Amino acid sequence: MKSRAAAVFLRRRGGLAMTRMVAAAITRQDPARSRHSQSRWASSRPMPSLKQMTGGELIHSLLLKAGVKQVFGYSGGAVLPLVDAFVDSPIQWYTSSHEQCAGHSAAGAAKATGDVGVCIVTSGPGLTNLVTPLYDAMTDGVPLLVLSGQVPTGAMGTDAFQECPATEITQPCTKWNFVVHQYHQIPWAIAEALRIARSGRPGPVHVDLPKDVLSLKAIVPQIEESAAPVGVRDAPPMLELPQLEEAARLINGAKKPILYVGQGASDCPELVRELAHRSRIPVTTTCHGMGIFDENDPLSLHMLGMHGAAYANFAIQEADLIVAVGSRFDDRTTGAMTKYAPVARAAAQDGTGGIIHMDIRRESFGKVVDPTVSLWGDCKHSLQALFPLIADGAGNADRDAWLNQCNEWKSEHKFAYAKPMDGKIKTQQVLECLNEVLVDRKLDNWTMATGVGNHQMMSCQFVRWTRPRTFITSGSLGVMGAGLPYAIGVKVAKPDDTVILVDGDGSFGMTNMDLQTVARYQIPVKMMVMNDARQQMVWVWQKLFFNSRFLSVTNPTNPDFVKLAEAYGIKALSCDNESDMRKTMEEMMDCKGPVLVDWKVVPDICLPMVAPGKGLDEMMLLKDRAGLLGEDDAEKIEFEGLAPS
């Protein structure tokens, strides 16, 4: 009777295919059938086990079966029936200090692992506080599942306490969102959310959960409880052989090719390496792509773009063939589009080169750059299919000359800075020291999270990256304050990694309340605050583009970061001079628990720099520093047009 009652309950409450299938599995007996028929069915097909569960408990069970190991969140009235299901759960619950921090921590875990990060918040302001993490995940391609509480269905649309039009708000910043109006929709909604978050280019999804649906109890068949299979995603596009053959022809015939690699290749670093070595092609990456190709490899040209390596930018502009692998031609990597890749574009006209674009999203093709050849598919599959068609580049005189030219640029335009003369330190020095310590200790399993600003770009420049998914940052949206919650999420998801936060004082000031999360769970992250008491990158823009009219770019009332950390019971150090720098770095690395170091650094300009309206090869270099800052009686360099955004 219970089985039939459960089936009737489910049938009455909806019409989804999955529910009908489950109900049918429970009530296959036709009342008109003979008792013998019923007995034979019962003996041959065991009845599914049943369990009474609230909506919140069902969601918890689905997440557990989907392989979720941790969630980040903040409680509130509308979401309590879901929060309650995590009491004594094998899924670890982490309470962040703010919903925005919870969203960034879930995204940090996802960025570092490639798995779906999960964030749970309440209705109203709980959800609105997640707009920034959601859009950050959208623009950076991060698989993030947000579950938000909502007022009961009967109160929706009445301006009830802590009600907001949640899915209307999140629609522009998610791949997909859904309001669960009825209990029977829960298994489908969770499975669909996980599928969409993982499929194609990953991204954020949002499921809104009214309180009455979360609280409702129902008898659930085990088949329904298990409806969120692990790892399910859409099949990737099928590759087209003519496109592959044309791409191979261009690669084999190019005299000056370059691989331009983005995070879409994070799951196939070995294939990128094999292609580069077989064809003897230099490799440059986006900031999210750093580490996909070992930067210690002689073929590496490191990161390109606005603050990238001068030699990478020169190579892009001089290459006759650009092979873009899982990258999307972000404006920070192209400079002025009218001046982008002139040699490759000319080669495309005569059929000897051009731009090959590999991407999982068809809509990426032509969005910024019109490719000569577009390979629509998973980068891993594209590279696997392409590799047998690629000729060995050994003994190719054109490639020899091209690599020699790239090496000359690397030798002439190394990352560098003007060192202070009074023993003080700059961010670049501290990061050089960190890199030396990581190398000397032979640490392979480390990951860095950053905020946004000079410290972020200087981390790209002065640390060498050897593994994918180890530079965790807000690339497209540029969210100041994301660094600390990112670091928390990374350490939770990758407990065996040494996790280092490199932050600026401005970024750190936006979310340093998440120190309480570090302290509450004793999360052993190593926090480095590059404290120059400024938002230095924007300060430089005001100096160059607004005639030194400075406003809203200094932080004269920063707290004592050492005392702030100690107030939470976290060990803290401080360093402001070169003689103590290595010793302080070693002490930080030796610390077993969480530790913060206040690095009191001298402000500086981040060079190279491609100004707005300029081509990648029209960079401001270290030799231009004095003219940019008006120092040492140098002739002042004037800027026109718009400042960077």
C-alpha cells in the first residue's frame, strides 16, 4: 500500500518524464491482472526500497551521490530545511563570513579541480550577494552550482520578507537557472543543473528552492533518490575532417607559427606539449592557461597580453600562423584589434597561414577574431585528431630561424624592474623570492590564488608556472577581494597542496572578514599581503591619463594587518626590507597552520604595459619607466585616449 500511495502522490504532483517512470516502476501491477500475474511480477522484479525524505534531505542525498565533497554557504530562514540536512553529513559544510565569500570559495574549489563547486545561501540578500561570484564564474568558465532558499510558493510575488525575483536576477549571469515549484521536480532539476554546469564550456547554474518545497516530506523511491549521476555531461561536438586537414596543412607549412593556449586546454597539457615539441612551435598562454605548458620549457614564451611578456607579444605580431587552443581572444591578450596579428592576417590572404581557433563553443568563432580555420570541439579531442597529421619539425630551417628569433626576444626583454636603492622591497622582489623558495624546496604541489591588480600581474611575471589549474584568479571580471575566499576554497578542495594567497592591500581589504573562516576551520593557507597603501594599478592610470589628479586610489587608513590576523588567532609576520625577506619567506613556508605576512612594499608601475589603442608590439617597457612616472628628469611620455578599464 505504501508503494502505491507513494506512486499516486508523485503522479498527482506533476508530470515530468522521470517521475512518471519512477511511479511506473513502483506500480507496474494492473489492478485487473490476476493474483498469479502480480505474484510472478513481484518475485521476478524486487520492489524498489522507499525512504521518507524532506526536499532538503533529497537534495543532500543527490549531491552526495553526485560526488560533492564540500559546500560553502551561509544560513538563513528560507534555506534552513536544506541546511539542516547537512548536520552530521559526510559532505563538509563551510560557513563563510559573507555570501559573496561563499560563492568565491566554491568557485575557487571548482577552478582548482575542474569539478563543480557548490554554494548554498538563503533568499533575498543571500542570493543578491552572489551576483558577483556568479558573473565571475560565468566569464571565467567555472562550473558552479548555487542553491538558494526562497520564500514559500504561496508568498512568492507578494514582496514577502527577504523575497527577491531570484531567477530573474541570475538569468544574465548563469548558463541556466530554475525555480523548483514542486517536490517531484527536485531530482530532475539537480541532475540538469549538474549536467549543464559541466557540459561544453563550464559555467554557473542556479536552482531556487521555495521553503515549503524544501520542508515537504514525501516517500521517495531509491531510483528517484539516485537521479543525479556522477560526471554526466553532453557529448562534445564531432570534429570535421576537412577542417582538421586544413589546420594540419597550415601548421606543417607555416614558417613562424605560435601556439596561443588558454584554459580550455587545462585537461590536456600533455597533448599541448607533444604538439609543440613535435612541430617545434613556441607556446604562449593566457593567465588562466599558465602552467598548461611548463614555463621552464625552452619553447615557452610565458604569458602574453597587456602586462605579459614582451617576447610573447612580439611573437604574436610576427607569427604567420596563430594556433589558438581553448582561448577566446580576450581584449587583454590582443591589444587594439585593428593592429592585431598583421603577419598572420596577411598570410591568411595568400593561403600560407592565418589563425586556427580550437574551441568548444561555436559562438566563439568570429566573436573577436575571424579564424582562417575553426575547429569546433573539445580541445583534447581536436589535438588528438590533429596530432597524426602533423609533420616532424626537426631540421626545418624556417622553424630554426623562428625559434632563434624568439630566443633573442626572450634574452633582450626579460621581466625586470627598478630595484629600490635603500634596502626596501617591491612586490616583484617578494615574488621573485617566493619563486626561488618554491624551486629550492622542490615543491610541485602548490597552488596560488590572487586578488586583482599589480600583485596579480606581477605574479604572472615573476613566478614560473608548471602545472595547470594552479593560478586561481578572477581573469575576465577582475573581482577585487576574490583572492582570500578563492584560497580557502582551493585548500579545502586540494588539502595536500600548499596554498598561497598573494593579495594587494586594496583587494584584501574587501574580504578580510573571511579571516574568521580561516580561523574557524584552521585552514592552513599562507597569506601574503602586498601592502603599498594604494590601488597602485589604478593610481598609475590616473597619473598617465588624468594628469595626476588622484582620487579614491590610496588606502591611508589600512589596519595593522599583523594585529588583525592575530585578533583571529592567526600567526602573522611583517617584512619591509630586503635583508629580512628570505628569512621571513622561509618562516612563512615552515608554518604548519594559517599564517599572514604583511609585506610593506614600495609602489611601482607594472611593466610591460600595452596602453589602450595600441598594438601588442607597442608596449611601454622598463626603459620607458622614468618617462612614464616623470622621474630622473626624463622626458615625460604623454598619453591620449581612454584609460584601461
